[in-house]
Amino acid sequence: MGEPEKIDPLADLRAELLRDLPGDISRVRNAYRRAAQQAALLRDAKDFTAHQAACKAGLGHLESLIKLLRWASGAENEALSGKAKEGESLDVEKLIREARGALGGVEGDLPIISA
């Protein structure tokens, strides 16, 4: 009799994340853009401050999804060894710049996002 197949739950999780995360990231990014654009309609300082805090939370969510995608793809190991593709880092940096621009360029209050 052959040995039963060993199921690697971590490999299964990585495969599932690689399948689902790109779409999830796209949806979160689009929702963030829509929410950030609403800031122009806010006139009350209290409402604007609450809106800005919500946008920052959205950026944190997006950052977490990107880190999770990197883990699932093994890109974190490549980045640590200096073998990451230059374009991957630039795409994330571009996304961060766009998000900061949507917040009105308030970079000092945003958490530092390491790529």
C-alpha cells in the first residue's frame, strides 16, 4: 500500500490566499479611493477628522493585505535576501503615494509603511 498523501495546511492556505487576495486588495483599494474622495464634501472639522481616521484605518487594512500576499507568494523571503523584483516594490510605493495624495498629502500623521 502507498503512504497516505501528506497534506500541508500551510501550502493550502498559501494557495487559497494567492487565489483570493488580488481581488480582495483591488476591492479594498477601490473602496478606499471612494471613501477618500468624500473628504472634499466634508466641511465640519470634527467630521473631517473622523473621516481621516477612517481612511488611515483603511490604509492599514490595505497594508496588511499586501503583507499577507507577500507572505503567501514567498516574496517576503526574496525581499529579505535582496532578490525581490524592483517593480514589485515600486508598485507598493506608488499605491502608498496615491493613498497619501488622496488624504491631502498629510504624510506626517500616517503610519510608516515598510515595503
